[in-house]
Amino acid sequence: MECPKCGRKCFEGVVKAGQAGTLFNEAANLSWTPEYEKKKIIKKDALNLEKSGVGYYCQFCEKVYATFELNKIQSVFQ
């Protein structure tokens, strides 16, 4: 992937959510929320995402970009 900021080649890797809580209670979740709902308490149009995805690192900009699949169990954005 080319860096969206500088156009140079990025290194491919993995991005994943860390585990929160105990070994038996995986409370970490990953979601995307549209800008217009960022400050709302109840977010109707949020997307639940898988906890790992493909990540791209640009060493020149020192930025990481990631792509995540939608969680197959629950997708709220209809």
C-alpha cells in the first residue's frame, strides 16, 4: 500500500486490539463511529469490527493505517 500522506511504500503488518480484563473476560472491542455521532452517548450508526486487521506502517510519516473486517456477529450500521 502507498501512504495516503506522502505516497511512499508502507510496510504491511497486523493491527489488533489488546485484551482488557482477565484471561476469561475479553472486554476489548473495536468499533468505528461516524464523525456526526462522535459526541453522542448512544451511537446508532457505529460499526463493530473484528479485533485484528491488516496494518500498514509508513516509516517516513511515522503513521499506521489499518483495515478491519466487519464483525460477523453484529453489524449495527444498516
